[in-house]
Amino acid sequence: MKHKNSFEHYANEVVSYLGCSARKAATIKGDILQSLEQKSEQTGETDPVNLMGEPEEVAGEFMENLNITPQMYQYEYRSKTHFKGIPLVHINRRRGGTAKGIIAVGSVAIGVISVGALSIGVLSLGGISLGLCFALGGVAAGGVSAFGGLALSLLYAFGGMAISFAFSFGGFALSNNVAVGGYASGKELAVGGVAKGFISVFNQNGTGEHLFDANQYPLEEIIRSIKMIKPETSDFVLNIVRNFSGF
């Protein structure tokens, strides 16, 4: 019968909040199903929420009455406010739970603003983070900016290893334009301990067409030389050289 399926789903949802052993969870699930059947026979009601209450509240009562201490309190929340069928906020703290919302928080989070172990969004924070604009994480890939142990971005990447098309800053930095780091490889400009680029500013070793040892050349002389070689160099890039030529 249809209501038996809803009872089963309800009991599973209550148990999912508990975080207790499988054996205890099975016992509690059996008690819930038995209680639902008895109350349904007495009242004719088939909606489990009307019979026992919200699953999260029922789980809380079980934890209190049976002295259950969950390893990690699990819950799920969806806001009543939606945008084109997508909840404004979806938080899923269940084990392996996926959250999908404008603001999403969960083990796997997918949203405009997303936070999770695996996070995908416009603005994304997580262990593995993929962001259309901004990403922050152990491994981060962002369209505009990425910050992480491994950072990948079209424009700006900052990390232990940073790879970008425009600007990279990190221990190991690779860029098609400007790279700054312990080891820096930038097609146009590289600034670092070891630098490789068309223009290289370094304090240990450099490779490229135009080499400037920061230990030998005065800073302003390096700046003037860069402007002579590439007059279109922006003040932003020149300030990078000023601040990090002694990297």
C-alpha cells in the first residue's frame, strides 16, 4: 500500500538523523513503523508527519530518551523560499549528503554559493572546489580567481601550485602572462627565486630574453627597463615587480 511506503521512508529519515549503530537503528526503525501502523489504524490518518511529527524532532526525542549520542549530528534543511524551483538555502549534513540551492552546504554542494567537501558553484569553498568566478579549497579551480593548494584559474590563481592564463602566484607558479613564485614560469613576465619568461626578474636563477638579477640591479632600474621593453605593461604588473622582486 502507498502509505506503507511513506511510513518506510519516514522511518528511514528519522533514523538517518541519529548517527547510531546499525543494530540500534534497525530496532528504532521497527518501533517507529509499529507505532505508525497502530496510530494509523486508530485514527485513519496515513500521513506519518501528522501521526508522529517532523522527522528531525522525533529523532531528537529518541536521542534524549535513549541517551543516544550521535557521532555527528545530521540534519537537512530546505528553505521555503524558492527561485525557479531551487531552494534559496539547502543544508544537508547527512553522511554523503548532496545540497542543491542558491546557497548550498553539504558533503557535496552545488549552488551559486556552495560550501562542501566537493563544492561546485559561482562562489565555491571546499576540499575540492570548482567556481565559475571564485574558488577556495585544497584543490581549487575558478574562472576568475582560485585559492588553494592546487589552484587553477583563467585569470588569477594563488596556491602552493598556481596555474592560470593571466596571473599566478605560488610556490610553483605557471602562467601564460605573469607568474610570481618560488619557481615562476610566465610567458610574458616571471618574478621569483627561479624565473623563466620573456622578461625574468630573479634572485637565484633566470631564463629568458631579458634577465634581471634582483641582487645586482636597483629596483627602479628594473622597472624602467621593463617599461622600455614592454611600454604597455600595466601599473598593476609593475607593482608586482616592486613588491616581489626580492621573492
